[in-house]
Amino acid sequence: MSLKIILIMLALSGVGGVALGYVLRVLIGLAQRGSVELEIKQKMLQAKETAAQIIADAEFRSEVAETERLAPIEEREEKLAVREERLGAREEFLDSRQRDLDDKENELRSYEQETKHLRTVAESLATERTKELAKVANLSEDKAREELFSEIEHVYEESILLRLQKLEAHGRERLEDKARDILISTIHRLGNTVNAEVMSLFVALPSDEVKGKIIGKEGRNIKAFERATGVDVLIDDVPDRITLSSFDPLRRHIAKIALEKLIADGRIQPAKIEETVEKTRAEVADMTRQKGEAAAYDAGVIGLDPKLTALLGRLYFRTSYGQNVLQHSIEMAHIAGILATELGADPSIARTGALLHDIGKAVDHEVQGTHVEIGRRILEKFGVDKRIILAMQSHHDEYPYETPEAVIVQVADAISSSRPGARRDTVERYLERLGDLERLAGTFEGVEKVYAISAGREIRIFVNPGKITDLAMHKLARSIATRIQAELKYPGEIKVNIIRENRVVEFAR
């Protein structure tokens, strides 16, 4: 019985222990749950505080950013406001300026109308004055105009003189200086010496015995020589030498060379004479070709026909007033090339035209016509460029100047041939021209002294100051220049220089 009780008690105690354990477990669980919830609540509070802080910081930063963003806009708005004020002020200034300009324009228009009115009145007064002068003086309108002009010239003489001086100095000075520089440079660079020759050549004889050999028995040798060479042989004209005369310079030179060879050989007889002359003629022909080629090379002209070059070489034996024509042509080619380069023309055409300008003189004693016309036909026959023919055909004014190169060739010819000493008769013509200049200028009233200077390129005239006024000096210079152009022949141009001096002399006694 007691065992059962004990067992029951044990069972009850076990059940109670279980129940107690369960209760304790529940209580412990509840205690633990309460602490977790508390912790969760604390974390939630902390999270809320953190979120509030973050929100506050974000709001602050947003306000700062907004302030920073709006600051430039405000500053820009302020600048725009200042600029608008300035623009407004400028517009007001421009408006006032435009009003001023309008006022001045209206004023100028009124002045212009007034000026036109005054000009019309002045013209009408001048017309009335002219008519009144014509009525009072019984003069025609032309005479009255002359009187009026004379009065104006007298009153405004100084102003007219100053104006004339300005017009003369301003327009022509630069052109004259440029032309003078070009011509002086050309002349200084190419002022060659001249070999003067005449229509006869001389051969020196070593002795009088040679003279008898040349004559031969009954004059057979001299006749054979004249027949073979075509020249006249003068034996007794000058002692110790023989004169060879012919209009053909080439024949003269062939005869001279052949005769010198015969004298050196000593065997002078008709057969030997003919043989020597033929050999000399061939040698001279070869020399002529070489002279032509050398001249073309020296002048810088290429591409000429060999036959034309040989004709050019014949000019070596031709002279014009004592001036060697080939040397004259070479000099002209250089001058023309320099001038063409300076003036912008074609130097090649100018040089070739100058070199060939006297080609007709190589055969003018054999062909009818002037050397210019003969030269044109020669160049056309050899197919020379038309521009070269146009350049060479005008150097004696037989044809018009159709190209700039034609004028250049004519100027080069004048420079080469008309300078003192270039030709044998230049000095005589030079002195004659100076005398004509001085005599012509001395015929004018009021002229006291006349001097031709600068190789006849300038005439210096001293006038009587009591008879010639400053204004009359211009008229006198123009009149003298007009008469020189009409009555005298001269190369280039002549400067008329008039000098008027006032001299006062007093004596102390």
C-alpha cells in the first residue's frame, strides 16, 4: 500500500517536476523574449534617430546645394541688369547723336543750297561783267575773255606759278628719273669704242720692187688682180703703200688679204693671183660665218639659220659713218635686252630684232631697196618670227611702232649710234646741232645768253628779268621747245632750262 503511495507520490512528484520544469521553461522563455523585444525596440529607436539625423543632414546639404546653385543665377541676373542699364544709356546716347547728325545734315544741305545759289550768282555776275567789258571796250566776247584771263594771271601770278611747278614736278619727275636711270645704266655698261673705217683700205709695201711685181709686165698682174677681186688698185697715190678702193667692203677685205699673201709669197703672176684670191675668198667666207656665230652668241641670240648667220657675219666688213655695223648691232642687242628687261617687254625678241636690224646692209649694194626693206625680205625668206620682224622694221620710222620691242630697238639704235664719238661725223653734227640750238633760242625776245650743254641734251637760257616775268618764262620755254621740235632734227629729247635772275647793284662812294 505504501509502495503504491510511494509510486504515486513519485509519479505525482515526477508530474509536478515536469510541470514545474515546463513552467520554469515558459518563464525563462518569456524572460528571454522580453529582453529580445527590448533590444529590438532599442535598435528601432536608434534606427529612427539615425534616419532622422540622415534626413536632417540631407535637408541641410540640399539647402546648401540649392543656395550654391542659385548664387550664380543671382549674380548673372545682377550683371544682366547692369548691362541692360548700359545698353539703355548707349541707346539714349545714339539717339541723341543721331539727332545731332540729322541737324548737321540739314545744316549742310542748307549750306550746299546756299553755295549753289552763290555760285550761280557769281557765274551770272562774271557773265554780266564780261558783257559789260565787251560793251565798254568795244571788244568781242573772246577778247573780253582774254582780258579777264590776263587780269586773273596778273593778280594770281604767284599761285599759278606754284601750281604749274607742282604739276610739272609731280607728274614727270618719277618717270623721267626712271627712264634716265635705265638709259644711263645701259650707256655706261655698253659704251664700246669705235673702229673708224672708210671706203678704201691700204696695204703697206716692203719696197718699191714689190710695186713693180704687182703691176707686172704691161700691167697684166694688176689687171688680173682687179678682175679677180673686183676692186680698184691705186699704185701711185701714196708712196710705200697701195690703196684698194671699192664700194663693197667684203671685196675690199678679200683683196687686202689676198694682196698681203701675194706680197709675202713673192710669186705674183695672173694664175697665182686667181688661185690666191679664190683661197682667200673661201677663208673670208669661213671667217664671215665665224663672225656671225660669235656675234649671235655674244648677243645671246640662238636658233638662227646658218645662212642668216653667215649674212650677219658680213656686217663685220661693213661700216656706217665709220662705225662697224656688226659691233653696232651687238651693242644694240645688249642695250635692247637691258631695256626690255627693265620695261617688262620680251628680252629675246628685243635682242634678236636689234641684232638683225641692219641685216639688209649685208647685201644692199647688190639688191635694190632700202636696207630696212631688204632686211624684212631676208628675214621673211628665212622664216624668222613675225615679232622679230616687227621689232626691227621701225628703227628708221619707215614702219609704225606696233610692239614695245620695236620702240626699244629704235631707242637702242639711237643710244648706240648718236652718242658723241660713236660715228665719224657725230662730232661735226654735234657741233652743228649745238650751234643751231643756240641760234634758235637766241631769236626770242628777252633772251640774253644761250648755252647748249650736256651733249646737246639741254639748252640753258638766261633771260632779261625786266622783259620776262616768272609766268612768261613758262610760255617762253614752251615756245622754244615747240620750235625746236618743228625746225631741228635731234636724237632723244632736249631739256629747255630758262633762268631768270634779279640782280641789284649799288655803289658806296
